Amino acid sequence: MKPLGIIVCVKVVPKPEEVSVNPETRTLDRAKARSELNPPDMNAIEMALALRERYGGSVSLLSMGPPFAAPYLQVGLAMGADHAYLLSDRLFGGADTLPTSFALARGIQKIGEWDLVLCGEESSDGATGQVPAGIAEWLDCSQATYAMDLALLPDGRLRAEREIRGGHEVIAVSLPAVVSVKLGVNEPRFMDMELRRTAPAVTVWNASDLGVDPASLGFEGSPTVVGAVWQAKSPERRREFLDGTLQEKARLLAERIRALVSF
Amino acid sequence: MIPPAYAPDEARGLWVFLEQEGGQLEGVALELLGKGRELARARGILLTGLLLGHGVEAGARQAIAHGADHVVVAEDPLLAAYTTDAYTNVSARIILERKPETLLLGATPNGRDLAGRLAVRLRTGLTADCTGLAWEEGTGLLLGEVTGFGGGVMASIKCARHRPQMATVRPGIFPLPPSDPDHAGRIESVAVSLEAGEIRTQILERVRHAGVDITRASVIVAGGRGVKGDFGPVTELARLLGGEVGASRVACDLGWIGRDHQIGQTGFVTRPKVALVCGISGATQFSVGVKDAGLIVAINSDPEAPIFEEADVCVVDDLFPVLEALIAELKRRRP
Ligand SMILES: Cc1cc2nc3c(=O)[nH]c(=O)nc-3n(C[C@H](O)[C@H](O)[C@H](O)COP(=O)(O)OP(=O)(O)OC[C@H]3O[C@@H](n4cnc5c(N)ncnc54)[C@H](O)[C@@H]3O)c2cc1C
Ligand SMILES: Nc1ncnc2c1ncn2[C@@H]1O[C@H](COP(=O)(O)O)[C@@H](O)[C@H]1O
């Protein structure tokens, strides 16, 4: 079987619990938040490395983001990826899923030889799993979203076990394909300190390297706009702490529940 | 700007994609019809259902009874089960011809698979995973309310110049509308030109569990890592209260209970009257899934657990003896 050219799309995201809304400007305050590789993307990297071990081939990482994303790509290289590419340009900023998937698709085409693109199921900073299907459409190839397990079939197609509502299905798709990987389907391996030392540098491309019309990128190329941003507020809760013996607590609990439901 | 497939002034009507399984509409499709009815009425526009499948006549009637004015039905054996290519190609052809102004889809795995692909095919904007929908005052644009960053931040998103304005909505956000068998509507079959060669996916196996639906439970007893693999007491309590069992992501990841039970950002958003949250720390990714519960009871041995910030009734204790005592108490007082 011929070796697999795998590209993993990874996004550097702020840690969700450290992002807040500035109440005056009603904009996001990301400055104080530390970043990380989007957790499901770690599962996608692990999946790619496992496939390379099984079938041979290469694993490239691709990210679109600010220059500070480069060190996070080093993490993926130290896990064992062969190459890393960062699409970085002010023109990419403020992109919704349409220009994001477009730029990533162009990046994939520029990397060249590939059979399989792996993504995470969703990015934790707001978008929700629409980029992988978008990339597949720009590249006009098959897709398998919410995949839990991947293998090659003897006829060269990809076998994917994927989640559906209330169950799962096993599908065979032709390559090339774009796949999104479910969070938590594997244990991402640790960095290898030797690889960390010998890893190649991250290749950085800007908008003109991709040779695309700037009007189809970033904020300018985004059909959607954010109207307003605010801090999520849950309804005020009573926070009544129950005291007493177990039996007393149980009795109070039963009372509180009975006030709302009959059973 | 990436040029739109059609201009806003050519666009008409509010459409709902009707996801179906074996000819029966998915719950979220009915929920969207209920919300769609309200939105369409507010602007005096028509509510249309888009139904793809094979042998889906009953589903079309179900859509009319749940508020659709019109159902566009595309039937073909190749549409019997969902595949990306078949559903995208057929939907896109119909949409480019009929030019809806707005298209709503359920944020189920297949609904999102389709929405993400279709939005790029149509070169339009998509607001994913909405927790609320409204028309913007003045412009009449669709405002999709979304949560980000694990649920900590909310935003409203709109799509000004591209049509259709697309949005996906999670199951359980909007109530199930009542069924009115006398509601009148038109069912229109459209010709499908679809060839097997267009479809790059072959379904080898498909397993649907009878499946619980925690989005509609009025009582949920949820367990997390703290139950240490034993969902017995949680399940018994849920049964006594006539409710369903919920779980944190960790409990599902560890294989202690099925994914259908998972509450939260990557699970289900629930709105029970009462949620009992046992041995769950209360990460934001979990809490977004219960924040609209009428009453939240938290049982956790760690007094510092974040869940206590978001609970009405708090019990700092080992969950096992507490549940045992509560179960005994409920049984004792049973009529
Ligand atoms: C992208 C992303 C999406 C996610 N989506 C979700 C989601 O949809 N749903 C979700 O739940 N999580 C989600 N998570 C994970 C989330 O961040 C938390 O890791 C998870 O909710 C923790 O589960 P837990 O509370 O069961 O476990 P832990 O955080 O380990 O908490 C266990 C709790 O049990 C208590 N405990 C232990 N023993 C006992 C005992 N005997 N009696 C009483 N209390 C006890 C402990 O004090 C502790 O508070 C997501 C994470 C990411 C990155
Ligand atoms: N800027 C980006 N750079 C690289 N990959 C991305 C980017 N945005 C999204 N992705 C990929 O698409 C997946 C889903 O993201 P989203 O659609 O934003 O929820 C992520 O898990 C990544 O694999």
C-alpha cells in the first residue's frame, strides 16, 4: 500500500477558562489568557502519528494564526510530526469559517502531496466544528466528521467509524478525504525531548505566498459579523448549604425536590 | 468579499432542514419548526421545511402538523440514509433554485456535517450551534446567539450580505411545538437528479441505540468522575424520581455510561426542573449543559468544587451515603 500523506490542521486557542469579556468595550479580553493547542487537535495529531506508524508516510501540521502560534507547532513536531506550516498574516485576521477553511485549503494545496487531512472536532474558542467540512468542500473531496477510528481498506479507501445522533456508523470514503477527529478518542503522546531538539523550523507563509485575493480572506472575506459580545450569566443560584446528619440532609433534599416535581 | 450565490433582495422565506431517521423527523427538526413558526409569523413570511429521504411522506405530514406552511420533499433511494455528497448536492440545487432567505438546521452530527459543507458550497455565512435566534430590529437580519470559550462568553452573530443566512441549533434549546393535525400546508415533491457516482461515501454499518433523550427529561440525576465507575445509586435515584441519568464527559470517556447521557458543550444541553449533580466538579464545559435547570442540587465531597457556585442546594459530603440516605428517604415517604 502506498504511504499516506497526512496533514493535520491544528489551532492555537486561548485557554477557555482564562478568557473574559471587558464589560466596557464588550470585546473579548484574550490578553491575559494563556494559549494551548486546541485539545481535540491533539487527538488528531495522535491519530495521524498512529496512522503513519501503521501505513508509513508523513505527517505535516498546518495552522492559521498569529506568529505566537509557532512554538505550539513545535510541540506537535516534538510529538513526532515531520513538518509544520503556519499561515500568518494580518490579512487572515478576523476570519469566520468561510475564509478560514479557504485559507487552510489553499495551504494544503501548497504543501502538495496529501491523501488525508485530519482536524479536531471543534475549536474551543467559539467556532463549532464547521471548518473541516468547509475545507473538504474547497478541496472537493470526501469527508468524515466526528471520527472515532480510522483504518485503510484493502481497496485503498478509508474506513471511518463516526458518531451519529444516538449511535455510530462505519463508512468507507474515497481518498483524498478530510476527517474531523472526536475529542478524547486516544491518549496524545508526550513530547520526545530528542525530537524537540532536532525538529525542523516552522515554515511561515503569508497571504501572498498563497497567491489568493485578499478580499476572500480574514475579516474582509467573512460573511458573518459579531454583533455583540457579553459575559454569559447563569441565573443567580441560592447556594444553600445543607447541614446536619445524613438523614437530616436527605430529608431536606427530598423536601426541596418534592417542591418542584411530583413522583 | 467572497461574492454571494444570490442577492439578499432575491431571497424569500424561512426554511428548516428536516433531518429524519427512517422517515420520522428528528426531535430537533420539530423544535426548529416550532421556533421557525414564531419567527416566520413575526415577519409575515412563509415557513418551509426541506425534507430529503426515501419514503418520507409521513415526515412531511408531521412537519405540516408542527407548523410548516410548505414542505419541499426530495425523494430518492440514494437519499435513504445521510451521506455528505448526496445531501449537499441535492440541498444545494434546491436552495440555489428557490433562494431562501434563511436556513436553519439541527446541530446533530449529521446536521453539522451538512451545514458546514453546504455553507461553503453556497458561499454564505453560518452561525453554528446557536442557543437562541431572533430577528434584528430594523434590519430584519437573523441574530444567532452563540456561546464560546466553554460557555463563558456569549455573542450574537449576523450575516448581512450573503444568503441564505444559515444557522445550526442544538437539540433541546427550543421546546417541542404541539402537533395540530388540522394545520394546513402544502407538500411539494421535487424531482431529484442524483447519480450514484456523485457519492463518495459508502455506509458499511449503522448502529442506533434505542437511546435516551436527556434533552427532554424533567429530572436529571448526573454522575461524574466521583461515582468511580458505579452508576448504580445515580440510576436508582433517577428511576425513583421518574427522571433520566446524566453524566459528565469524563464519566462517558471512561466508558462508565453511554454518550447519549453526556451533558455539556460537547454533549447535550438540558433544561430539567431539577438536576442533581453528583461527583462532578462543575467545569464550564459541563455547566453550560445544566445552567437553565429550575433547581440545581450539587453533591460533592470537595467544598471548593466550582459546582457549588452554580447550585441552589449544596451538600458537601461523600455522594454514596448521601444518595443512599436520599433513596431510603424517598422510598419511606412513598405513598
Ligand atoms: C473542548 C472540550 C469540551 C468539553 N466538553 C465537555 C462536556 O460536554 N461535558 C463535560 O462534562 N465536560 C466537558 N469537557 C471536560 C470538562 O472540562 C471537565 O474535564 C469535565 O467536565 C470533568 O468531569 P468531572 O466533573 O466528572 O470530573 P472531575 O473534574 O475530575 O471532578 C470529579 C469531582 O468528583 C468529586 N468527588 C470525587 N469523589 C467523590 C465522592 N465520593 N463523593 C462526592 N464527590 C466526589 C471531586 O471532588 C470532583 O469535584 C470538555 C473539555 C474540553 C476541552
Ligand atoms: N485557524 C486554524 N488553523 C488550523 N486549523 C484550524 C483553524 N481553525 C479551525 N481549524 C481546524 O478545524 C477544527 C474545527 O474547528 P472549528 O470549525 O473552528 O470548530 C479544529 O479542531 C482544527 O483542526
